[in-house]
Amino acid sequence: IINYVCELILKSIMLMKFLKKDSNRMGVFFSCAAACLLTFVSCGEAPQNVLTPQEEADGWKLLFDGKTMAGWKDYNGTTLTQPWGVVDGCIQANGQGSDASGYIVTDKEYENFELSWDWKLSKGGNSGMLYHVVERPDFAVPYVTGPEYQLIDEPNFAEPLEDWQKLGVDYAMYLPDTSKMKVNPQGEWNNSKIVFDNGHVEHWLNGVKILEFEAWTDDWYARKNSGKWSHAPEYGLAKKGVICLQDHGYPASFRNIKIKELPRKTKEVVLFNGVDLTGWEVYGTEKWYVKDSLLICESGPDKQYGYLATREYFDDFELTAEFKQEADGNSGIFIRSTVGDSVKVNGWQVEVAPKGMDTGGIYESYGRGWLIQIDDDKENILKQGDWNTMVIKVKGDNVTTILNGQEMVNFTDEKIGKGKGRIALQIHDGGGIKVLWRNLVVKTL
């Protein structure tokens, strides 16, 4: 635009020299020039889907180039087949989506960030921006894992809305301060922003912060477990995931979608407080209890699989756990794992079992079975009937297990690298199992 204006001025000066001797022509020229300039000022629009030099210097990246759908694909897919396209420099949903379909996601996952975008809805329209969405065959739709900034044309929506369904909410979780909300009318552009900074969450609307909360607190879990998400055990737990746009059956347009990634903060978490099961969730009917400051898992009368899972996700971490096997010690520690519909935990297990059964090896419950077993000469590292110390290091696609100070396996796997989820202790089926645990501490990396 600057180059164009400079070129126009230069040509105008040359033309003025030519018209200098003819006052009538000079008057006509200035009248036309003024009209053109007025048209340019009144009708011209700032460039869209571009970053300023300052934004680039601050680390912002565009998620939409204004011309193509590059960087976007179907949820749980590899290509883009959903009813989305580029119209007049905007990503546009054509309104053919539904609750079960119509979701597109970014190719890349994001953890901590500022995410800003402009949006415009059809009359009575309904859409949303989701984040930390987990792609996995276990999840048919993205909203059972990813929180949503709700976008909706409230004044023209055809049905009554609950407060937790309205514009700007953290869907079915937290409500905005409506006194701070200044919404442009339907058919005009609005701007929204999500800030997610190591669990601190903010929603912004047209430059004003309207909502603020802390994820993964007692209050957050109470809301999650008592409302719409009470039957979605993995909702909101992921600390990293794809960004998702929703076609909810109404046309919607998006532009200037940009993101600035924020750094991860490391922390150390004591998983077991020596008093009760705070921070854990029980799945199955087997026994989990605290006695003499020890966490004890024991087979119940059903003699089935049982799990005690952290309510938080841990992706890259170093876990230290001490255990002592009494009776049959067939147990295990799951990493980056999720809870299925039948309360079965799915993911990767670091084996904890009697001597001769590969304690420290890695087993997958998705179907591949043993990924790596320990060398036979390492079986004697396990101390039966005494306390053992297991260290599990998980970083990207690599898992290292260390038992009583000696490395058991060092294993790299692409599928593990894409996984995310909880830490969980297991009771094997068959009955007769009892294992004692203490000093469970995880350091995020």
C-alpha cells in the first residue's frame, strides 16, 4: 500500500507539471484527485492475515495465511475433507457441520500460548474455538477433551440458552463478567483472545478481559466432575493439544488467527501426601487405601483389573516411586494414559511384577503388547519383599526406566511420543495381589 501511494504521488507531480499552464485542467485534476483520495480513505481496509514487524519480533505466528487452508486438517484425520474453505480472505465454515462432525484442527500442537482471532457469525450462528484437543481414536469428537471458548449470536439464537452456553464462556465450566462485554452486532467482526499460561486461563473479547480462572485446581475439578463433563473423564486434562474450529451447523467466518507460544514452567509435584487419596481417582472395584502413611493396592472380591490414576496429565516428566510387593506383586505404572468407557486405562505400562516377569519393561495396552522387555540378567535387580525405587523418565518419544539405580530399558517409540495422559497405578486381574507404595514424586520437564 505504501509503495502504491508513493507511486501515485510521483505520477501526480509529473502530471501537475504537464497541466501547469492550463488552470481549468488543473482544477479538474485536483477535484478528481481529492475524490480518489477520499474513496481510498473511506473504503480502504487495513491488511488482514498479516503480522506487523513488532508482532513478528514478539514471536507471533499466523495460523491462517488468508489464501489457503494450509496447516489445517480434519479432526482425527490426515487431510481436509470437512465443509470448510477460504472465502474473501477468511476461513469459512459453510454450516454443514453437526455435533458429530465439521471440526478442523491445526497440524501442530500447542501447550502455553496467547491465541487471537477475528470472527463473524451468521444470524443465530453457533461456533467455537477449542484448544488442548487430543486426537486419538478413543475420542469421536474434540470437545470431550478440549476446552471451548463459546462463540454464539445470542440475540438471534433460536432456542433458550443456559448461562454456561452463552458467548465468551469456558463452555460448561466458567462464566464471563457480562458487564465488561462489548459485542459488535451480528454480521460485524469481533475479536477474541485466549491466554493459557501453565494453567492460568484468560478469555478476552474486543480488547477487554472478560473471564479468568485457574485450571486443574480443586474448584476446576469440582466443576468438571459435577456438570456436563462428569461422563467425559479426559475432558480438559491435556496440557498440550491441537487448536480446533467448530462448524456447528451455522456458517461462520474467521480471520487474523494468530498465536504466540509461551514457555513451560517446570514444577515438582508430590503425588501421594501420605494421608489420603487426594489428587487421585479410582477406576474399577479393587482396593486402594492408605495405612501407616503407605498407599496400598490390594485385589478385591471381583479379582479384576483396578487402577488409581492421577487426575492431572503429565507428558514430559521424571517420576520416582518406591514400592514393596507382598503376596503376588503383579502391578504396574501407566504413563501418558487415558481412561476408557469401561474404566480400563489405555496407554503404556512400566511393569511392576514378581521376579522373572520383566519389572521395568514397557507394555502397551493398545494392541502391540510388549514393546520392550528387560534382559534376563537384570531380573535380580528387583528386591522381593523389600522396598524398591523405580525412576521413570519420559521425554518426547523416549522412555527410560531405572530400578534401584540401574537402567532397565531405554526405549524410543513414535506412538508414545504422540501420547498424552495420566500416570496410573495398576492392580492386575486374577486376585491375590498386594503392593505397597510410598514417596511418589513427579518432576515435570
